[in-house]
Amino acid sequence: MSGIIDAHHHIWRQADLPWLVGPMQPRIFGPYEPIRRDYPITEYLADIDGAGVRKSVYVQANWAAHRFDDEAAWVQSVADETGWPHAIVAYADFTVDDVRPQLDRLARYPLMRGVRMQLHWHDNPQYRFAARPDLAADPPLRRNVARLADHGWSFDLQVFAPQMADAAGLAQACPEVTFVLQHAGMLEDLSAAGRAAWRMGMQRLAQEPNVVSKLSGLGTFVRRNDPAHIASIVRETVALFGPERCLFGSNFPIEKLWTSYADLITAYDVAVAPLGEDARRHIFRDTAVRVYRLATTDTTS
């Protein structure tokens, strides 16, 4: 398999991440001692060796919020030196009165393609990133997210099922912005009721044509590489959004806690194979090329 675009991965230096310094803090993906260290681009490239990945998109890794500019600058410097990654999704605080000064600072970096501010809120504090559950409905936040259109940048949208109606309203309020739904809607409640709530929310999000779904992070709540679980979520998500609105992301090195890159790619490839070659091309390449405006050189399949 070749020509894959990994639309969601991280690299990091431990010293830059508050959650990797000091006592181990509870995290949404469980114990993480094996990755409490530097994860440089060289290790990522070793992890993807032989997997057919031709391009990648870096997604912000929760540096201290006031250092959002430093994070983008560092990733851009890594790309300038090594040629990887090929696009940056940085952080900005959309709860401020006017986000434009932050966006103007980020616009200095040629690889900027999008911004993520995690809006997901949960009753379980370990799963909670946002200050409150209804931020997606907040008028100032919606006004600020709409400003991304001035730069042609996407918004990486991260919410749980109970927040999806507000998230769909956010997408509807910002029709010129592409929203990239993180981790296929973060199905964390695997009960029948939980799956039904997730499915209903996904149906609502899929009604907004400017929302695409990232097939990533599917091991977060089961904490293993489970091909059947991946296939189930892939099948339902693609049925709702269509393959031209779905894209693959590895979420490495988080998924490295329980699997190898080769095994992860195999699980996704098995899940996508029944959908046909056209669907596979969209999911593993074309959607990411379009959404993150990637050059297509060396991405042939």
C-alpha cells in the first residue's frame, strides 16, 4: 500500500508539554508512561517506514496555551529541516474577544492549514478538555471560528455525542470554514444507548456539507488496536459522510501505547477494503489533500 496521507499525528519535546512534566496526570487515553519522553520526527519516520505514508499533518499537542506561537514555529522549523510534516494544525484560543491577532501570528508559518481548540467536555473529568459543555454554541466563539475563512484554514472539531447538535450549529454558522471532526466523533460509550446517541449526533453533523470526519484515535477508549471496532466505526461513519468526506489519521504516538504503525494501518486497510478502491483513495489520500491543501507530488497510489 502506498500514497497514504497521515492526517493526524504529533511530534513533541517533553519539556514543552505540561502534561508530560512532573507527576503523571490522568489522561483520556489511560496510563502513558512509555510516551513520557521526546517523540521526534525521526522516530515518527521510523514508525511509518514501509507503511506507504507519503505526507503527514501535524495536529497541536497541548503545549501551554500562551505558547501556541512557539509550537507552530518549532514544527515549522522541523519541517524546514527534514521535509516533514507537510501541514500544521496549530492552537488558538477562540474564547477571547477577537482571535485575529493570534491568527495573524500563526499566519507567518507557511505550513499552517488549520487550528484546533478542543471543545470536548464530559462528566468524567479525565475526558474533559473544555471549560464547559456548550462552547460550540457560544456566540463569541462562533464569531472567532468564522475568522478562519480569512486564511482559508480549517477547524479541527473535537466533541462528544451530547455536544454534536451544538457542533453542527457551529458548522452551520460558519459555512465558509471546513470542520474536521476528530476521531470520528469520539465514541466512548459502547453501550447500545451510547452508540445510538453517537449515531444520532453523527447523522446531524453529516447534514452540514462543510464537516468531514477524521478516522483516527479509535483505540482511545478501548485502549487496543481492535480491527472489529475500527471496522464498525469506519463503516458507519463512511455510510453517513461518504468516503469523499472521510480521512485517515494515525494519532501517533498515542496509539503507539498499544499497537505498531504497521498493525494500525493494516486494521484500517482491512476496514476500508470492502468499500472499494475509489473509497480507499478518498479516505487515505484525496480528502486530506483537499482539506489541508497538500501538494500531490509523491502521493500516487
